[in-house]
Amino acid sequence: MSFAGQIQAVTFDVGGTLMEPHPSVGHVYAEVAGRHGLTGISAELLNRRFAVAWRGLKDFNHTRSEWAELVDTTFHGLTDAPPSGTFFPELYFQFARPEAWRVFEDVSPTLDALATRGLKLGVISNWDERLRPLLRQLRLYDFFDSIVVSCEVGFPKPSPAIFQHTAAKLGLPPEAILHVGDSLVMDVQGGRVTGFHAVELC
């Protein structure tokens, strides 16, 4: 990249960039629902319904109540009572467990290589209070000089505020930071508006 010599830090999105739900969102949903007597709901069906519900979100701030509403939408018509009044608390906790996630194989070697080159590393993630403990359990936390979570700063990506906050925490101008993520809107456009370099993982 032509800007490689200017970069002093690399920041990363988390979901879809560093790790993904394992085996899938639908599998986790189906497993927890099954423990509450709701058998026969396929993981594939729940994956499709979750994807539709996720695409329909607007101004999602990753609060617990918003997650409950999203889960209710995913299960709408499949259960007698909405999950928010039954098994949602267990489901919410399940995604705080490392067993519900798979870190991509190239993540640790890549972070090691970047740190060895003297680059600062950071996280910029639209997430909730479960992220920091989860990164610790997955042995990723100590790679990062800065971890910025939307629920803590009050601004989700693609807001320039979360990127500006990160640059301040890293003590660098935006143009010295490369952001890596899997969303053209949230990561690439959000970062570039703020002055970051940004690339989309495909």
C-alpha cells in the first residue's frame, strides 16, 4: 500500500474481522432454545431469520434491551412466549462465553507480526459490556494498546466520534492509523470520513 510508511497503528473491528459466532448464530440460538424445551427449530432457519432481522435494524446501539428485541424478532411465530420473557438471559450470557466464538486462524499471527514491527494495535467495535471479558478469555486482549467499545463511548461506528476517540487514546493523528473491518459503511466509510486509512476484509 502506498501509505504503508505513514502508518503507526492498526485498529480492527471484531465481529466478522477477528472472530465469528461458532458454529453460527442460529446454532447457538437453537441450542439454548432446545434447553428450554423448544426442540425442532433448525439452526439454518434461525440463521436466515436473524439475517433478515439484522438487516432491518436502524440505529442499533448494542444495549441488552435491543438485543432482546432482536432475538424476539428472530423467534417471532416460533415460540408461544417471546424469548425476552423466557430464555433470553441465558442466551445473552451464552454469547459472553468463548465457546460461542471462533477466532480466525490468521488473527494471532497477524497481530504478532504487526506488534513485532512496532505498530500500535487497537480495537474499534460496535459491541456491549461483554466484549472486554470475552477478548481476555480468547487471549486477544493483551495484543491491543487501545480497546474502544461503542457502548462505553456512546457512539457506534460509523460515527466519526468513535474513530476520533480512538485516535486520541492512541495519541496519533487519524492519518497515521489504518482501520481494518468487514463493513464498507461501518469500517471503511466511517474511518475514512475521520481521516483514517481503512480497508475492507472480503
